[in-house]
Amino acid sequence: VGFDMLETARQYDSVINTALFGALAEAGVLPFGREAFEQTIREGGIAVDSNLLTFAASYELARQQRGGVQYAQPAPAPGFQLPEATTAAGQALVSRVARFPAATREMIYLGVRKLVDYQDSRYAELYLRRLQALAAFERGDEALLTLEVARYLGLWMAFEDLPRVAQIKISPERLARFREEVRAEENQQVGMVEFLHPRVEEFCGLMPAGLGRFALQSRPLRGLLGLLAKPRKLRTN
């Protein structure tokens, strides 16, 4: 069974899980009838009408496909192309990424973009200098070592401490993505619940280096900070 289940769900203002549920029911791989699946949706009590419509549409599309298997021939994926930069600093970074082996450019570009957002273009240049020192010793077009180091070095250099996590959580891009996911209207107010579980080490990471090291080595201070290191729910709108 194969059809555009996401589009089917969107037609009825539902989610893809319900479309998958309908296809699963029609496939007959489970010892339950259609009524049992529909009753499960009703008992769930969430968007029952739209979910039942999506279920029925998906069930019918799956039924129409009975009698044969359709094999899709996906088009070959195009190779990665470095985007055009819009600033002088961006052009300098992109031109440096282009000097690396083709197999590594996409990963390195993603690392550069992440580090520019994390700090600035100079920090991304440091990332490239470190990679270039490694790539100079590697032979072969695949450059497997450079590729893996590019992946993990980008993550290590953009360590997500408490200030960084807070920055990500309030970023306009994240808020816009959340509003799109919940299908909020333009002027509709939405609520979010942030699940937080800070550790003692993360509290100490906010302190000056000397004080943070002292707190980590002090059992009384660790115990005091441990009172704050509990799961929390922060409700915002």
C-alpha cells in the first residue's frame, strides 16, 4: 500500500497517523475489523470527525490498490550545490567551503551555518581552519575522516548550554514552526509548555570558571544546587 498519506490527512485537517491507521485497517494484517479501528478513534476523543473522515478516505485508497503492487522509481537525488551568499563575509566562507572535497561540502556548509548562528563568521572561520589542517593530510575523493570530523566538530563547537537552549527556544523560527504545526490563525494566541530538567553541572556552567569549578567540587554546594535541579514545566503563550 502506497499513496500520499500526508496529503490525504491534510485534506481533512487531520494528521498522517490517522491516514496510516486507515491503510493498516484495510491491509488486513491485524485481526481486527474496520469497526474496531473506528471505535478506537472515537474513544480517543480528539478531533473525532476529521479523523474518521481521514480514516475512511485512507481506507478507500488502500482498497483501490488491492490486486497488485506498485513500485515507484524515485528520481535520482541531485548533488549538493553550495548556495549563493548574500554578504561579503558569507561569500568568503562559501568560497572556503568550496575548496574541500565535494563529498564533504554539504556537511561542512551545515557546520558553518550552525556556527555563524551560534556566534559569528569568525567562529565559523576557526571551524574551517581546523578542518583544513586535517583535510590537508587526507587522500582520496571521499575524505571520510574529514566528513566525520566536520560532523562532530560542528556539534562540539556549538555546545548547547543553558543560554544557548534559551536562545533556541525563543527564536522566531521556532515559534513560527510551532504555530504552523498547530495550525494557528494569524492573530490566534497559542500556549506552549516547555519541559526543563537542568542539571547541577549546567547551573555551574553559568558561573565564572573558578566559582563553577569550586561549586562542582563542594559537596554542600552541589547538594544546595541539587534542590534546583528538578524537572520543571514552564507554560508560556
